[in-house]
Amino acid sequence: MNRLAFLAVVAPLAFGFGSSPSPDWTKAYPLRNHSIFKVTINETGGCTAWGLDRAAYLLVTASHCVEDYDTQEPYDSLSVEGKDVKVIAVNHDLDIALIRVKGLYIIPLKVAETAPLVGSEVCLIGHGFGDETPYLSVGHIASMDPYQFEKTSGYVIFASVIGGMSGGPILNSKLEVVSIVQMGGHGHAFNMAEGIATPDLVEWLRSVTTV
């Protein structure tokens, strides 16, 4: 075997490429029913939330989906499927919020216990452009460097993101939530998103409720 042929065989194994098949993300699409929700802001704008607790009617979203990012003033109105939203807890540093929507039928998502590795493939789900049907976008964890909020650290994800997907879940191959979409599209198509680190997500949720 010549050197080039040897590298062609050994290099993918050494770096992990081709060592496992890509996850079947089509299994994530049914989550749009009763697990992923559009949050309507001031009757016109939109974000995304995902189900955490069926009995308590709890959803998780980004804090800038319930309050103005710059002023931290609550939005005039928030609704999910025509039902009023009650904000339970907000963490501006982590850009995350817990909300309650009474009467909403929820199929909760499971929050991951372990953080994804850099390079891991993930799936982002959110109501891009405020559409009623959520979008799926597949990408990978690009780094764990501190991001633009400059108050904590999180993931940089290379994936297509558009405005309205903020607050949506970022899923691992087991369809567990490892993060949430926090910044990315800014109203236009973009190829990078940022999300809270899994340990921070788990710790905060446990501080405000039972995961």
C-alpha cells in the first residue's frame, strides 16, 4: 500500500471521521407537535419555546424572547397558541427564561445530562420568520469559546439559523436538549448560532424547577 492509500484509510479513523453514521434527524421532525411552540410577541413578532414539564405547563425559551434585550422591559403581550404566557423566571446573563402557559398540551423534551463534544452533530429547531411550522437545521458544535454576551461561556454552532428560531432547542443524536438557540439569524439567514452550555442549562433549570 502506498503512502497516499495508507493515509486515505488511516486518517479518517485517527480523527474519528466516518467512525459512526450521521444521526437520523428525520426522527426530530415529529417533535414539532406539542414539543416545539411559537411564542407570539406583541401580536406580530415571534420566537420559539420548547416543552419542559407537562403537568406544570412549563416551557423554556430565551430571555430576549420575553423581554427587550437592551432595556430588559417586558413585552406588552406574549402568547402561545392564543393562550397567555406567564414569565416564571429569567436569567439575562444566560439569556434563558422559564414560562408557563396554562391549558397547553405539552410533550416535554428530555434535557441531556452530558455536554456534547466539539465536532458533535446537532439539530436546531425553531419557528423561523415566525412561521407556524418550525424549521429544522443540522450543524455541529464548532467551539466552546465565550460568546458575545461576555458574561458566561457557551457553544458556537455552525448551522443555518434565521430570525424567530431563538429559544428553540438544540438537540443531540438522542434527541435530548443540550442547549437553546440564543443568537444567530438576526432576522436574516445566517450560518452560525450561539447557545448556552449544557451544564449551565441544567444547573439553572434545577434552580428554578425540577428537570
